[in-house]
Amino acid sequence: QVQLVESGGGLVQAGDSLRLSCAASGRTFSGYAMGWFRRAPGKEREFVAAISWNGGSTEYADSVKGRFTISRDGAKTTVYLQMNSLKPEDTAVYSCAAANAIAYLIRTVPVASYWGQGTQVTVSS
């Protein structure tokens, strides 16, 4: 069974940092672009960041540029989202996704082959 499992969420204060992880199991995701999305209460899901299959290209939402960094390990089975200088407006459920190409993840309506269940990030002021 193919799974993407997120971890690393929690409750932090504004200005703190968190690192989210997305671990793949059931198959190799080395050939997939990976992305992070978030959904805040009462809002639509929004794109956060994406990384190409080889880590050579990255994309970020304007709201997180300069604060968040997406990366993937050498074996390409885990994707990370380093979140610094967190703000209360970053509070959301963060989910990872896998797609055939980074272009599919940054579309207005992303097209992903696999989605994780999500991990809660809460930033208090």
C-alpha cells in the first residue's frame, strides 16, 4: 500500500521554527516531484512549496518565500519543510503530495498522484 505520512507538526509561538517530514512507503517516490500544501480553518487548500524529482528545482508561495525551505533526502524517500519565523497565519493542516512533475503541483488546481493525511501546525501569537 502506497502511503505518504507527515510528521513534525505541533504548537509553537510566533517566531519559532518547525521542520515537517513527509515519509514515503510502499513504493519509491524518487521519480516524483513532491509538494507541501496547507489548509487553514475555513479556507481553501493552498500551495506552499514544491521540489522536483532530483531536487534541482523548487517553487514557493509568495507568503512563505524566505522563511520556508523544501528539501528531499538523498534516497528521495523523505521530503522536508523547514519553517522558520513562523506566524499565526501559518496555522493550518499541512499535507504533502507526490506528482509526476513539479508543474502539476503549482497549478491552480494541483494534480497529484498521492496525498498524505496531514499534520497540524498551530502558531500562537
